[in-house]
Amino acid sequence: MIAVRAHDRTANQGEHQMRIARNRIVSALRDRGQQARADWVERELPERVDPAKHSGLLATLHLDPADLADAPSP
């Protein structure tokens, strides 16, 4: 049971390593002149965006998470 918990903790840490600052997404959209979309992202998304959870939205916005992601946490 302890081994399972250690494995789960490691897996969860891996899932949370890459985050995107919402302001980077907003900036990219504003640079493209997509003000309404940028405003929506500011209202609806959390300050730290999980690219796995929001992959569909990022694809719809034609944004590559690798271009926007913060450095992975150690």
C-alpha cells in the first residue's frame, strides 16, 4: 500500500509540473487582435492553467502549450 501511495504521489507531481500563466495566453491573443477571446480567457481560466486539462481550448485558440508553458517545477 505504501508503494502505491508513493507511486501516486510521483504521478501526481508529474501531472502538475507544467503550467501556463494565464497572462501569457491573454497576451498571445491580444497580440493577434483577439480582444474578445482574451477577455473571456481572463474571466474564465484560472491564473495557472493546466495544459492537459485545457488542451482542447488551447487547440481551439491555436496556441501551442510548449510555447507558453512556465519552466517545470523541480
